[in-house]
Amino acid sequence: METLLKIIIILLIIIIYSYFENRNLELTHYDIKSKRLPKEFDGVKLVVLADLHNNSYGNNNEILLNKIKDEKPDYIIMAGDMLVNNKPNQTEIPLSLIRELSKKYPIYYGIGNHEQSLMSGERKASPDYITYENELKKLGVHVLMNQQERIVRGNESIAITGFMIGSEYFRKLKQPKLDAEYLQKLVGIPSDRCYNILIAHNPVYFKQYSKWGSDLIFSGHIHGGIVRLPGLGGVISPQYKFFPKYDAGRFDKDGRTLLVSRGLGMHTIKLRMFNRPELMVVTLKKEVQ
């Protein structure tokens, strides 16, 4: 009986802690330095939102909005899965948030697997994605579905691309291989004369994104590994892979950088442990040659 009581107390502590943790945003700051970055973009600040999954921090996301406002970003990056694909009326919360953000900041929106599922009508309960996308475009949001645009400051520019890879690359347990040639077919080959930012929801393919030509990649999807353990990182990915390599944070390879957000929300597995929701703030810096 005493052992059972201890177990119950421990479980209650875990539940209470998880409840607190999941409702308290953590801001993480990254400085990204590059010789390839144009001078006009030195000091530019980006706020990155990923995996909101229809979550709200305070009434109408006022807590999240205030934290973003305090950071005074130049641009907003959305790295996918701002909603959930298996319930009706899933567009209301992200649209409300985006309406407010679009009044002050340019927004570049990359597609996640949940938006992609809505788009293809894979679930009967899904709302009309076309209506959602049309509303985003009316608000001036740059929705990047295998598209590239230029961000211009002064007389200089950088490129920003959003990949929408096939849904088969998000399958549980087993996914097909992805190569750089497949990515080239989606959006072409990026210019090596230009600094290239990529929004790619699934970070698993960092090697292929780098080979394609990305300088800086923003991803989410892994939710920080759901449960994080000191020294080991994230425990499991949405594809049920244990200890995923690209779970959260910064990864560098051959001069390319991947930033993986732990995300802002949850969906199927309503659990986070030692893994607070994350609002990522990134400052670009021109590295002197």
C-alpha cells in the first residue's frame, strides 16, 4: 500500500509539472553568422513558430503575441503544422493569430504534414484547406508550397524557399529515401550566389537539404522528442523513432545550419516532459571575411 501511494504521488507530481511546463513558453535565441549574408541583412531578426497545433496561450494567444512583440522581429517564419488535421474548425485559432501578426510583420509560411493532409483531403473531418489558404493570402502571408521568393532590403536580397515533400516521407516507422535530385524537381536549383533560407518541416533530411543548397534551414515536426532526458535529448519522434538525431536546437554541417524548433503545441500524444514549448528567435549576422 505504501509503494502504491508513492507511485500515485510521483504520477501526480509528473502530471502537475507537465501541466505547468506545457503552458509556459520558453524563448531560445540563436545568432547565425555567415560570410554569404548580404550587409543589408546584418542584424535582421526572425521569430520562428512551428507546430502550434491549434494551441492558444492566453485569450486569443495574447501571451504568445506579446512575447513576439517584445522581440521586435523583422520577419515571422512559420515552419508548418499550425493546426491539426483531424478535427473540424481547426483553422480558427491559427487564423486569429496570423491576422494579428500580419498587421505588423511579413510572414513566410512553410507547409507541414498537417496542412498537407488537409490540402489533400485525407481525413473526412478536415476543414476546407483552400478557404484557409485563400484567407492567408488575403492577409498578405507568403505561403511557400515548393516555391521560392526573394526578401529584399535596400539593394540586396536573400532567397527563401518552402519545401512540401510527399506525404510518404512522414509515414510512421518506415519512410522512403529522399535525395537532392528529388528536391531539385520540386523547386529547381538554388543560386549559389545568394544566401538561401529553407523552410522544411521535417528535419530528418538535413543532409539532403544541405546538398540541395540551403544555408539555413528551419524545421519542426519532432516536438523536441516529446520527452527529453538530460544528456540524451529527445526520446521519440512522431514516426516512432527512438532518440531522433535532429530532435531540437542547432545542428551544423559543412557550413550549413539546421534549426529545429521544439514546437508550440501538441496533438495526438498530449504530453511533454522536460520539454517546454518553444518560441525561437534568430538574429542573422554578417560575418566579416
